[in-house]
Amino acid sequence: MSSGLNGIRNKTEPPPMFEEDVYSADDLPEVPKSLQEALVLFEQSEFALTAFSNAVHQHYIHFFRTDVEAFGAAITDWELKRYFEII
């Protein structure tokens, strides 16, 4: 909602509609490929600081950093199958 209101306030025009094959286009902006990358961008985002209070911004950072750490510590089924005999 904040980004929509920001666009209205600043009279931001949306980009033209994309009508090509998204899979063959090589000049499109990329989105983060992981939660870790997204978290770094969120931490550095000036817009996020204006959209959320500092307390909410810090809460989201802490919450998702905890998720990233938990995900990194988890052992997947693939890892168990692949390395079980070595362990």
C-alpha cells in the first residue's frame, strides 16, 4: 500500500506493459535470488524506512535474519541421502 501511495503522491508513471517473452529477455531488472539477498536489500532500503516505523523495520530484519540462520542450519533430505554414509 505504501508503494502505491508513494506513486500517487509523486505522480510516478508506471512503466510500459511488458509484452515479450520474459524467459528470453535479458535486459530486465532482477529480483533477489534468495531470502538473504532480499534481506540485505531491505536493510538498505530508504523506502522501507519510510514505509515502516523504525521498530517495525528492525523487527522484520530480526525475524527474517532468524529465518535465514535457521534455514542455513537445517539439514535437507538431499544432504542426508548424499552424505549419510560419510557421517
